[in-house]
Amino acid sequence: MRLPATAFLWGLAEATVFFIVPDVPISAAALGSARRGFTVALAALAGALIGGAGLFLWAQSEPEAARALMLAVPGVSEATMARAEGLLGEGMIAGMVAGSLSGVPYKLFAVEAAGAGAPLGLFLAASAPARLLRFAAVVALTRLIAGRLLAGWSRRAKFATLVVVWAAFYAVFFAVVGW
């Protein structure tokens, strides 16, 4: 399977129940070039929007079941759900951007926005820039690190470093927030 297709499925899965962000395949693609990174980011965005819309619609019809499923996802707690709700109270786009950059899973915004009675169109209109901003930041940061700090390293060494960084990130993340 090609990386854009993988990123699309990854974005779809992470927008619903998967707990590893699409930043992983996006950063892997960005090791090669910014263009490839952005192509993969757009594929992940498309998947995230479809997954987010599906979860939003389900949360509209079965809010308690959707909320219970979110609380079963590793790294999600009542406190994280409350943070998503609070961020949405600051405005849909502003809250989702802040959440995107501070570790609040996108899927929680889908459930909370549906529960707050937001229209699906507004949720999706806010989702696109919030997700894309984060994904673009991942591409830019990856390119900066690959081009400056890892300049002269082989692609294989850069990729191995990326794998170690993501493994360390998630080890620390789950140690802090719990599984």
C-alpha cells in the first residue's frame, strides 16, 4: 500500500478509535521532501474528515455510547473529554486548533461538538484548518530537523531516528496520561 493511502486510512482510524496520530506517516513522508509530506498530510486530512464526520453523526444519535467508546481509547480520560468540551466553548476553530497543538485527540471534538448541538458543516469547516495546521507544522518541523540537524545522514539513518523519536514520544505520553 502506498503512503498516501496508508495516511488516509490512518487519519480515518485516528479520527475514530486509533490512538496513534497521523503525524507518524506524515513525518515519515516529509523526510523525503516537503511536497511528499504535504501530499501525505492531505491524504490524512481527508481520512480524518471522513472519520470525524462519521463519529460526529454517530455521537448525535448515540451520545452516551460514543462517549463510552472514547473513554475506552488508550490515553483518553474524563479529564481529556472535559478539556475538549472546554476548548470548544472558546470557539470551534480556536478550540480545535488549541486542542490539536496540545494533545487533545480530534475524535473527542467530534463527540463533544455533536453533543453541544453544533452543525456537522461547522464541525467539518473547523476541522479542516485545525488538522491541516497541525499536519503542516509536522511537515515543516520534520523538514527543518532532517535538513539541519540530520543533514548528511542517510535516509535510512533519518528514518531510524524518526522511529526512535516516535517510540520515545509514545512511551512518555502513555507513562504520563496512562494507557
